[in-house]
Amino acid sequence: MKTKVLLNNRIVDLKSANVNILDRGYQFGDGVYEVVRFYDNAYFELEAHLIRLKESCEKINIPFKMHLKKLESDLVYLMNTCDYSTGYVYIQITRGVMDRNHIYRDQPDLKPQLVAYTVKEEKRPLKLMEQGITAYVTDDIRWLLCDIKSLNLLGSVLAKNKAQEKGAKEAVLHRDGIITEGSSTNVFIVKDGTLYTHPANNLILNGITRRVIIDIAKKEGIPIKETAFSIDEFLHADEAFTSSTTAEIMPIVSVLLDEKTYALGTGKRGVITLKIQDAYSGLIDKIPQNQSTL
């Protein structure tokens, strides 16, 4: 399996993709990233991901001088260098290379650095999407600008690994008893036929898959409320699921909290979750007709 890397404006071999150890992404986590899925050599929601990448840069004052159409073209070319047709691309932009210093504003020659590479993902997680997962509820210890897709992922990394230690697939995070999102996912619940998810403010990342699900719910006539809900409301939901680019829509069938495991709803994938999954799969099937128009 060969891996090519988009390094700024060049496509290079992985072993040649050297970055400077003084890059601020390495020294400070001073950068942002995106992950975009592709199926059968076609990107899913590429335009939305690239727009959010640009927005994340702007929120932390990284100059974004690339033309989105050119970046899109480079990423399509990168995808087509793969010897596999299904996977995802990781894209990262850092503030640039300079001597280690918290202050960057007096560095007029500081140039943002872009790196992108693809990862093979042979199959969609269909079996797990049917069976569901266990979620581990834990404190949200991350910073307060979660709407930025920042490289600073240590809080999420620690939560995800703690969930794995407990035998859970995902960590569901809360602040003072209010569910925010997962360690690498957004979280939805269903109660009495209505879909709920945390509002898209600074406490969560407004996931691209999250947005697609909201659109699906509106088209399918499923009532949806973007409002915060508590741990207790989460535990007593009729259905719940996580969403992300790589894991897609994953039912939560049990919850681990305070060393106790609780069945969520019926303990199986719910009717509304399945309906949304089916609609999402339909969108994936139509990708060639819905490619980016940047």
C-alpha cells in the first residue's frame, strides 16, 4: 500500500514528507485539521469540510490564502494516487515554523504549513452500526473553544482511552451534568419521537455529519431540537447515537456511568436511528452526482 503526502504545494512520498521540529503545530499544537471520507474514489461532503477548515484557521488567526478550488483539486489528485478506493484524507494546517516563542504576531515571514495524507478504510462499520456500542460518561475536561477543530486533542485522547479501558467504544462528555458531545463524535438522543442534540456553540464541534443528520431529520419529518440535555435525560432516552465522519451514525445501546452499566432504551438500535442511517446511506450512494461545486 503506497501513501503519498500533500506537503504544501507538492505531492511527495511519505518517507520524504519531512517537517521541521520547530513547526508550531509540533511545539504548541498551533493548528487545525479536518478528516474527509471518500467512498469509491469520491469524497463525501468535501466542500463543507474545506469551508470549516478555512473557518477554523480564521478563528485562531492563521492566514488562509489558499483558493479552496485549488485545494480541492489537490486533494482529489492525492486521493487518486492511492491504490485503494475507500478511506479518508487527513488535512492539517499549522501556523508555521519559527523559533519557539508563545508570541507569533511579530513574525511577518511566518508561513502556514499544510500537510494531507490518505488512510485506507476498507469497509463502512455496518455491523457495529447495527449492533450498537457502549458509551462511557465522563467529565469534559477540554478547553472552551471546541467549535474550532484544533490540533489540541489531549482531552479527547485521554477520554477515549479511558473509555476503552472501561470496555466502552466512545466517551460521552459532560460539563456539570450537561452532555456536550463525544470524545470524537457528536451525540444525539431521541425522546418521544423528537431528536435532540447540543446546540452548535463553543462547547461542541459542529460536525459535518451532525449537519447532514439535521438536514435528514428535517426532510424525513423528524422533529429536531438543538438544545442541551442532562445525563439523566441521556440515560432515559428512547434512543441515542453518535455521529462522525469515519464512524458515521453509531447507535448507543448501553451506558457506563459510575462503574454501573445501563441499557439505553430497548438496548437495541432504535427505529429513528435506523431511519436516519438509511437516509445517510442513500446520500453516500449518490456521491458521484453530488460532488463539490467550489
